[in-house]
Amino acid sequence: MAKPDSNSRLLSAESLAQIDVEIAKYPADQKQSAVMAALRIAQVECGWLKPELIEYLADYLDMPAIAAYEVATFYNMYDTTPTGQHKITLCTNLPCMLMGAGELGEHLKKKLGIGFGETTEDGRYTLKEGECMGACGDAPLCLHNNHAMHTHLTPEKLDELLDKLK
């Protein structure tokens, strides 16, 4: 595994060790296959993927920086701009919309005072639209910080979630 220059280290030794575990899952000449996991690990540590971090990971994985950027900007789970402490991603694909996600989006916008793609002034919440999260039978749903799924949402359940996150 490539070892980063200590002068340019952007991630902790723990995160790099986690990335090394992901790299080891692939043949030695296919390190770039771990890019999605590496981006996730880096985002968990740093909060978002600034350009220098994406380039650092590309170098660590022996891949062109543009290829890492392509992955980081294609999937909505990666944040290439700062987000609030609590990122709420509401699924707005057809099954969720049919089950009320449109109304829930309006409820969240009103409650938080922001639109999709925006962050509250206090930096506490970011509201995002999300693509299908693969749990259509549990619609409508949202993700909190890409890791906790909340299903069968109602305005009351969203209010409870926001109260817990205060």
C-alpha cells in the first residue's frame, strides 16, 4: 500500500488503515476499485470531500484525480461542499413521491427555513434530495448523514427526528 507523505497527510492513520483494508479486497493492480469506500471513509472523518482530499485519495489509490472526482460528483452520498452537522437526504424518486415525499419535502423546507441543497444559518442542518435508496416498500424515507435510514415518514416523525438532532 502506498504510504502518504507525512507533510501532506489529510487523513488520520486510523482512516488510512481502514482504506488499506478496503484496498486489500482487490488485486494489487486494481487499487482504484476501493475508491467508493475510500471516499466514504474520508468523508466520515472530514465531513466533506474538499478537492485536495479527493486528489489525495486518488494519489493514494494510484488513479487519475479526474476519475476520483467523477465518482465523488456522480453519487449523491458524497459531499463536495461543506454540509451542516445533520444532513437529511429525502428520497424524491417516484415511489417515495407517491407515498407523500413531496409534502414531506415542503414540511422540512418550512420547518428548517431552507430549500434543497441549502444549509441552515447555524450550520446544524443541510437538506438534500436523494435518488432511490432501495427501500421503496418503506416509503417515504430519508437518510441522516448517509448512515441512518428513517422510513414510513410522516410530518410528525420528521418533527421527532429534528427534535432528537437538536
